[in-house]
Amino acid sequence: MKFCKIYQDYMQGQETQLHAVDFKKLKKILKKCREDFESHQEQDGQSCPRHCSVCDGTFFPSLLKEMSAVVGCFNERAQKLLELHLASGFRKYFMWLTGKLQKNHVALIQEGKDLVTYALINAIAVRKILKKYDKIHYSKQGQNFKSKAQSMHMEILQSPWLCELMAFHINLREEKVKSNKAPALFEGCSLNFDDENPSLSCELFDSIKIDIDLTCSICLDTVFDPVSLTCGHIFCHTCACSAASVTIVDGLKAAEPNEKCPLCRKSGVYEGSLHLEEINILLSRSCHEHWEQRLQTERRERIRQVKEHWESQCRAFMGV
């Protein structure tokens, strides 16, 4: 069965309406482009143009719009799911009163699995349609568009919520084992250690495998209280604050727009940063002794920064 048919059957089989890549419409655009090109080639014998007016004017804008809708849909649903799992105290009681906690443990697991599958199958759909574009045009414009989409954060595999869902699955699997219940999770996600360097990996389809390095490139240690910048790079919260020239008290939201990511050097990546709570829970369970040592070190550093912050605030208030 062709992927287009598999993709359509998958999207139509979803209980809730989800945004999707209109595979059939995009293939029709490429078919029209091919027919126009072949007719022109018979007349003047010219090779396929580097830029196609049909595709550049219709194909790429349509695909970009659909990719944006898919990423937005995925991020929103993943955020709501993880809020349910991480809720505690009064917030958990409030969510129970409003009916948001009606789903049981197995339902949460299944929804998380469905979201990861949704992300991966849409990533494959985008990859295949761009490959088809390059095949028709004998060019690499499709790959260039993919790079552009990644720079605009429209690539669904770049979403930090995907990292969180992967960690969410492993956390739930451990909770199942501890409670002696039969695991109801897929086995595609795992936390691996290579020379004590942790990485998160996920493989549900033969063509896509995700590996996420969980070593902070600033302190060269396992990420602690990790945050993901909008460019997709992950750092310790303290390290990210240091790189953004802000204190822990002020937080990353206070970073100047011209502050850059230490790795890719993109600016404006701190304001939309995301705390990776599920990854933090996963690492604290998997590296317990190391985590306790880091916790003590981080606590001292945070106390020092808070003390300096309030001392400077007092001096400013007193006019000293």
C-alpha cells in the first residue's frame, strides 16, 4: 500500500479531528507542474527550471501553512496531556472538579502514544512530499525548504513537547512496574547511557529515529532542571540563564532579544523557552545519586544569586 493511502487512512481513523498535511492536494499540484514542464520541454527542449512558478507560488506556501497547523495542533494537545500528568496539590483538585481528570491511567498512556505517532507520521509525510518535489524538478529545493522550515521552528520533530512525551512514556512505564501492573506502553522510547552521557531515543517507524542528547553543552554534565530554547537546543536552566546574561531570579523571559543560543547562535530564542518537567523527573529517577549531588550544588548557587539580587534591590531602594 502506498504511503499516501496509509496516511489518509490513519488521519481518517482518528476519533478527534486533527490537522494534517493535504497529501492528495499537494500531489495534484506536483502533477500539474510535471504536465506543464513536459509540454514545455517538448516545445523548446529546456531542462526543468530551478524555480517553478507553479510550485513556488502554490506548493510551498500551502505546505508551510499545513506544517504550521500540524505543529500547533501537536504542541497544544501535548501540553494539555502533560498538564494532566504533572498536576498536583490544589491544581490537581481544581482539574478534578472541572472534569479534566476524568481520564484514567491507560487513557493517558494511549493518548500520549497517539500523539507521538501523529508527530512521526506527519514528519514522514513532509519528508516524502518534498522528496517527490525534488524528483520532479531534478533539484534540491525541497531539502532547502526543509532547512528553512526548521529555522522557522515548523519542523514537528524539533518540538520540545515531543521530547517531553517521550520522557512521559518512560516515566509511566516505571510507574507501572512499581505498581506491579501490566505495562500498556509501546517500547519505542528509551533512555540510554553512553559513557555516562544520557540520551533519549525513539523509533516507531523504520525511516525515522529520534536521538536527543541530554548533556548540557555549557557545563558538559547531564542537564539539570532542563530547558529547551525555541531553536530546540537543551541546557540546564542555570547554564541557560548564564548564557542569556540574566539571573535565576529574573528568569529566561527577561533575556534581551539579541541574546543568542550558545550552540546555533540564533537570537531571540530565550523568551519562548520551555521547562522540560518530564525529562527532569526521568533523569532524577535514573541518576539518583548524581542528581542529589547536583541538587545541593544548584541550591547553593540559587541561594547565592537570590541573596545578591535582593542586596542589590535594597541598595537601589536606599540609594546607596
